Amino acid sequence: MTVQNAILCTVTRSRSTTRNTTRPNVRFRHLRVDEKNWTKEELARRANVSGQTVRKAERGEPISEISMAKLAKALGAPVGELFPGA
């Protein structure tokens, strides 16, 4: 999903958050730590999101679809791969 598609989805949906689960996002952390060797703060800077957003994403807590798209783009992975069900 591209950033433009994520924006469109956000505009057309009545809810701005998805994934109401507390399961850790193992794939997300693997890409950040093992493949990119980035801290949470570095990913937040590169994706132009807050550190809190990165922490929520790793914990599997709800974040906005725009944030999902920004994080996926920074990590070079499809949104659906990082956030199943998004």
C-alpha cells in the first residue's frame, strides 16, 4: 500500500485506528533491529512519526493508517506484511 493509498483509506474510513490487539509485532521489530539495525528513535525520525507511535506499533497497539504507511515505507516493506489485517 502506498502512502497515497493509505491517505485515501483513512479519508474513506470512519475509524482512524486498526488492529486492536496487544500481541507484539515480531516482523516489525525484526526489520527494525535485525535488518536495519535502527533504534526506535531512528525509525521514528526516518518515518516522520513519534517515538510513541513506533513503540505502539511494536507492541501491536492501534496506530493510524497514515503512520502504518510511513513506517512501512521507511522499513521498505508492504503495509500488509508489517500490519496484517490493515
